[in-house]
Amino acid sequence: MRNVVVVGSQWGDEGKGKIVDWLSNQADVVVRFQGGHNAGHTLVINGVTYKLRLLPSGIVRKNKISIIGNGVVVDPWALLDEIKEIKSKGVDVDEKNLILSESANLILPFHKEMDEIREDTAGKAKIGTTRRGIGPAYEDKIGRRSIRVMDLISEKNLEHRLETVLTHHNAIRKGLGKQIFKKDQLKKDLMKIAPEILKFSQPVWKKIYEFKVQKKKILFEGAQGILLDVDHGTYPFVTSSNTVASAAATGSGCGLDTINYVLGITKAYTTRVGEGPFPTELKDNTGELLGQKGKEFGTVTSRKRRCGWFDGVLVRQTIKISGINGIALTKLDVLDELNEIKMCIAYEINGKKIDYLPAAVDDQLKVKPVYKTFKGWKCSTKGIKDFDKLPQEAKNYVKELEKFVETKVSSISTSPEREDTILIENPF
């Protein structure tokens, strides 16, 4: 019996939806442990498309328990809208199959407004956020002034907590020449939805321990990718939470001994949304081709993704940071038409070769990729389910990638369909 953490090994958008869906079919419990409704993934099951943002992937399957952990920041209105949307497609959502941590922090309207104000006034320094209030909500959490799910129980307590957080926000808003935010209507709006939110609320750490004792299979589902981690990513062009595998423990309240296997979802090339360094970015026809073939548009924002060659240096780095045991290689079929394929195996900066991405953003912007070139296979790999049936050039690319990143490839995805997967090792 193993419990599995799934993380993105790049900048997100690696194709976690398909892999997590496949794993959630085997799991008993699916836990979302960080991020907010800024990160989404698409599941297609029996011809029905589900676009999930806050709800864990297990929610669309019968007899699974889905958990939103304390590490997630929750827009309560967005959560209720998503529940309504998923119910309209025939999915049952109730307090029996959805648990929301009583300690989860709430995203409120002034968080979203602050996100927008900052991005609009930042000019060239903008981060490229999704403008959904994620960062400001995490700031309030760390500043110990946040509103949490449990604060909705008492109107008197909620009023006190709102006064505390709005004292901070209104001072900033005044300084920026913006209208101050009024408390009374927000309190009224929150109390109106409180019963709908609180019915899902439980101490998640306690429930996870119970499931562990019962030997349930637990799948921990991350959002974004490790390169967007607030500590280990391309700071400051990162998200506001820890996206590494170890965040599954703090973001859900379980011990490290609960985690048995870390699966890193890894795209066969590289993409990025928003601003920030991207050493292997292709601003040419090849980059356009990858974007078109890979349908590289965000699930939540529909923003076009930047595309580039596979960066082995970065993936090897994130594998070491996150303790990844195996990688699920996705979108191999997107490379089918290329005459040649490149893989970044080192960087050059100031005339010197280095084997890692430096922490300083100025250096990250300066590094030049050193490539190894592979012959393309120029034929379709779509739907192949057996490694031996891949073209020899595709096998060469996968084997060299596996060797370079120093971690085994546990599966290879050859189309968006869940069945079109070459399974080498099952994490469970």
C-alpha cells in the first residue's frame, strides 16, 4: 500500500489532469494541498469534459473522498460555483465525499482587487498573476490577519476578524488612492453562504490520519509546478505557495511517513505562462508549432503558453528538490512532426558552463542553453501503449532524457486520452 504525491516538475501545465485522473481511479482519497482557483486542469471521462479549479480530481468519480487541505486558499463563492457546475454534469457533491479544512484561508473580494491593482501598476515588473487574489490571500495568512473557514461559525468573531484584515488593506488602498473597502456588506455576504461552506468543514489532519490507519490509498494532488514554488522557483515570477512534494505534508496536516512515492509530471518539451525567465523558449515557427499541436492554452485563463525545448537541467534540479521517484512523461506525440529535437543539457553564463539554474533572477535571464540534438522520428506516436512499439528515434530521446535527469520514466503519454499511456511502473 502506497500513498502518492503528484507534482509538476516544470512551470505547471505538464498534463497533470490526465495522470491524476488515472491515479484517482485507483485511490480512495484525493487531497488538494496548495494553491487556489488560479490553477486548473481538464478531465474528459466518458465523453464529458470537467474543468476543475479548486475541487480535487477524485470528485468526478464515485466512492472517492475529496479533500481541500489547509494549504489551499479558497474563494468561497468560486468553490460554490464550481460545485454547482460539476453537479449540473451529474456528479454528486456532498459532505460525504467532499471535506474542506476548517483551517483553510479564504480569498475575499479585496484580495482580488489588490491583485489587479498591483499588476496594473507594476509596469515591466508585473509577475503575470491570474488576478484571482491568490497572492494577497497568502500574504494575509502569513501576516496572521486572514479569515479562515472556521471564522464563519460566529458572526461576532467574523466581524472582529474583518476589522483586523481591513485595517491593513484599507491603509494600503488609501495610499494607492483607491476607495476603502466597507466591512458590513462583506460580512452579510459571508454569513449568507456560511452554512453552505461550513457543512463541508472538518479537521482534515484528523481525517487523513484515520484514512491512514484504515490503509486507504491516498493521492496528494499539487497545483502549478515546482519552478513556481515561492522558495525554489524562478522568484519573484512564482506563485505564492510551496509547490514541492513536501508541501503535501504541511498543506494537509499529515506526517512525512504518510508519503511513499513522489510522481513528477513532466512534459516532453517545456511551457510557461506569464512573465519570467525561460532559457529554452522558442520564439519561432517551432515554438508556434509546439503551441498549436499541444493546444497550449490555460484551462483557467485561456492564456497562450510560451513554448520551448525540453530543459533537462531544470527538470533534474526539480527532481532533486522534490525527491521525485519517477516521472510521467506527457505529450510525446506533440513532437511527432519535427525533423530534429533539442534537449538542454547545460547553461552558459559569462563564458562559463553551469549545471543548474542560479537563484538570482538577473542570472536566470542571462543563461544561455547548451543543447544536445536528436533526430526526429517523423511519424505518429499517437495512441501507442507499448514502449517497444515506439519509433527507435523516440525511444532514443526518452532513454537519453531518463539518463540525463537521473530518474526513471514511469509512464509515457501519447495522446490526451487516458488510455493512451505506456505504463512502465504504477506509483500505487
